[in-house]
Amino acid sequence: MMIGPFPWWIAVIIGLIIFSGYMAFRAIRSEMRLEQEFIEKEGKVYMDRIEEERKRKEETSQSGKREDEVQSIS
């Protein structure tokens, strides 16, 4: 049996190549989504650490100012 000027098995091979390309595209897109979620999660952890450090420094500087004020008053 022939499909146009080609045997049927060539049409099957072309179909499988197209299907394989589609599946590769889906896998790449899924991998990119997972990678983006991981990057966002790690970025949030990093930003939380920065915020905690900023608060700790503010508390330390405020307690240092209070001690200076107490010492200057006495």
C-alpha cells in the first residue's frame, strides 16, 4: 500500500518523529516550570534570610543606641 509516492511505513516514521518532537517539547516546558519554581523558592529563602539579618542589625543598633543614651545620662 502506498500513500502518494511513499510507502505507508515512511508516513508512520514521519508521524513518530513529529510525536517525539511534541513529547520533547512538553518535557522541556515541564522542566522549565519546575526549574522556575525551584528558583522562586530558593529566592524566597534568600530574601527571608536578608530580612532576618536586617531586623537583627536594627535590633542590635537600637540596643547599642539605648546603652549609649543610658551611659551619657549617668
